[in-house]
Amino acid sequence: MGGIRGWMLRHARTFGGPLARTLARTSPQLAAMTRTTRAVTQLRGSSSMNVIPERASATLNVRILPGETVQTALADIERVVDDPAVQVRLIHGADPAPVSPASGPAWGAISASIVEVFPDAAVAPYVMLQASDSRHFARISDNVYRFLPFDLRQEELQSIHGIDERIRVSSYARAVAFFDALVGRL
């Protein structure tokens, strides 16, 4: 990548905050990779159009950025709401799994498998947007990698968790090939 964005990416450790804000404006996926996200998934209020509710509630799905915690996410929600009449409470949550090392035999096996199946891809560490079971496996291993071996188009990304969620058969076949290559290296 050229220009100012490319220069900032090459110096990412120096420009963490400004770089994250710049990337967040680029796409929803990059925004989710640079900050904790919140999505309102349920709203409850009045049972009728002409009745003011005595109580209202909103349920949020929160994906916590590595390095942050459930407590920092709750504190940020309380800061944004900024209303003592609104009670913020945790239904359930878990801190994100620690970041796994981008070196060593496990990383090497994943990288080699990616290059074999996706020869045009550049292999680099990144933040996986989906919640995964990695937070459970991190208790027993320092090498818990979150990787989705699908080359998804924008419309496929937008269909995730929707009524018509789907991927192309060719994308599915490449994912199978990736796992076949990875298992062959272990």
C-alpha cells in the first residue's frame, strides 16, 4: 500500500491511535479490528404502540479488542450512556484470549498452509472479528490461532448470521484444502 496509509502501516507501532482511526473509517471490518465493537441485538419496551413503557431494555453484543477487558468495555458503555437512571449490567462475558505468537512451529505450519492454498495471500497476524472458543483453549496452550480460511466477498461477509447466510462452494473447497494442508504438517 502506498501513500500516507502505507507509510503509517509500515510504522504501525509509532502511529497506533491515528492509524486505528484511519483504518476504522475505511471499512466496517477494519473498524472492528481496531476497537471494541458494540451492536444492539435486542430492544424491549412497550407492548403497544400507544403505551409508554414502565421499563425498557437493550441487549448489546460486545466484541472486545485484545488488550481490553470485560470491565473496560462495561466502563465505556456506562461512559457513553452517561445516565444514572440507566442500569448497565453484564449478562455474561469473557475477556478476549491472549494474542498468540507470530513465530514458532505452530505459526510456521499455519503460514505454510496458507501460502500453499492461497498463493497470492500475504501472511500476517491480524485480529479475527468473530468470537471463538479460543478463550477456552487459551487456558491450555499459548498457541491458539484464530483463522478463517475463506476468501469471502463483501456480500458474503454481510450475510454472516443473517437469514440467507452462505459462501461459495469454491471458497468452502479451499477451506477444506487449507485444513488438509495444515493437518498434513502437524
